[in-house]
Amino acid sequence: MNGGTGDLTGRPVRWGVIATGGIAAKFARDLADEPDAEVVAVASRTREKAAAFAAEHDIPAAYGSWAELAADPAVDVAYVATPHSAHHDAARLCLDAGRPVLCEKPFTLDAAQAESLVTVARDRGVFLMEAMWMYCNPAVRRMTELVREGAIGEVRAVHADFGVDLPPDPSHRLLDPSLGGGALLDLGVYPVAFAQLLLGEPSEITAWARLRGGVDTHTGVLLGYPSGPMAALTCSLIADTARTAVVTGSAGRITFSRGFFHPRHFTLHREGRDPEEFTGTGPADSFVHEAAEVARCLRAGETESPLVPLDGSLAVMRTLDAVRDRIGLRYPVE
């Protein structure tokens, strides 16, 4: 299978961007100077918004509907950057058209929607990947290699937090339940995905949250595993937390400073040795690494990425569903 693209020999991968918000703008900026990537189209719910975005980022084609972008043969792969509640519908349009998809995290609003996308992609042999840029980050990739090589022994605990002090603006998308707002899906997905990268899907899930206006604003999660490890994770819209992560093993620990989800470096601590600093290659706070992984997969004819496997994305969505069940959070569209 070629993942739904044409011949990519001797030319950049041509991207279409669905949505025109801040994440879409960052994606377009990050790819602007990449020789193996070119943004050739943008789509919004209105042509006016798409045209304005296209003019700002020097994109040749602007569409007033997602379906038009999905049908454009000049687009090799679509990047879905809509609010969470629209991820499924936008990605499904593209997959139905045979267009490969990179879909922003959280993959979808819930596990059932994620299962639907994965089933369609696998049945049709079309490339699909969640835009979990953390998994593609060079420092995170090096950390996972060290853990698998036994650098810290058996992993026994993971601690991670991601909190911001959001201004109390009721119009903000993160406070809008109709858009899948709240701390968990937007921020908490990172600590959960970080823990499951190292420990897999948990067998036990405990959670507590402060709910306000139909979304969670302050949430804590404890994940348990049959062999003994645990993960203690927090996310918040009302507290500017340290945004750090620690992986503790039987023979040492690995620490990430602020911004563990797009780190430039980390530190390996082992008893009897000086701390060892590891630094990733290339930019840290950039989408270029996930775009490069998509390009690699498409050129290799792969329909799933080994760095961001679909089964892993489904497992994270199941955990997020379980957390929402524990804290009593449901969205109007469900």
C-alpha cells in the first residue's frame, strides 16, 4: 500500500491543513523552512478564514470546506487541527477520500470515535497517525531507548504534570464543553501518553477532578499496573504547574525539566555516578519531527507509524474515557 499518496520521488510531501487556529498556524510556520515539506492547501468552514490564513502563510489553495481539501489531488496528506470535537469528522472525510491523515491530539473525543477512524484507515490501507509530537521528539526517543536498554532498571513510577493558569474567559475553547474543552483532553493527554509510552495501558485507574461549566479544570490521575508500577499524573487550567516529568526505575531515574512534552534535554541519574545530560537533535518546540515521521512513512509505503502506533493511540483514548467516567465528565455531543 502507498498510504493514499502518489509518487513522492524527488519532491516534498505536500500538506493540506484543516482549520485555521493557533495550532494550524504553528504547524504552517514550522514547516515553512523544511525542504521535505510544503503546505499547499488550507480549509476552514468559511472560505474567508481559509483565504486569510493562506495569505498569511503563503499557501496557494484555500477552501471553504474540509471536503474540498480532502478531494484535492495536489494534497499528499491532511493535517487535522480542528477543535477536539471535530477531529473525527474531519479525519473521516479525508480517509473516505483516500487521503492520508495526521490528526491532532487527543486523537478524537472518545475511544469509540478513535476505533472508527482506525477501522476505516486499516480497511482502506490509508495512512493515519495521531499528531503526538512528544513521541517524535528526539530527546523523548532517546529516553525510551535508554529505558528499554535497562539504563534505570525496571520502571517503577512515572510522575508528570501539565498545568496552565488560564484567564477566566468563558469564550475560550478550553472552557467550552461543546468543543471537548477541559484540562484532561488538551493537557492531560500528555502525561497519560507519556506514562503509557513507558508502561503501556493500565489495569487500574483512579481519578479526581474539579468540574466547572461542563469541563474539568483541575484533574489528578493515578494509573496502576499488575506488576507493580504506578503513574501519578496531573493537569490543570487553574494552576501554572512545573510541567515536569520523572521516570523512576529500580536502578536510577530520568528527569525532564519544564516542558517535558517537547524537551530539548533530560538528565539520567544513577547511584554512584555523576548525572548524565542528554540533548536531542534539531529543534525541540517544533512540529517538524512528526512531519518528518509522516513523510518517512509515506515514502516507505507504511500506513501506520511505529513511533506513534494506532494501537497506542487507542489505548490512550480508552484511559481518557475511563478518567472521564471516574470524574463524571460527559460532553454535550456524546
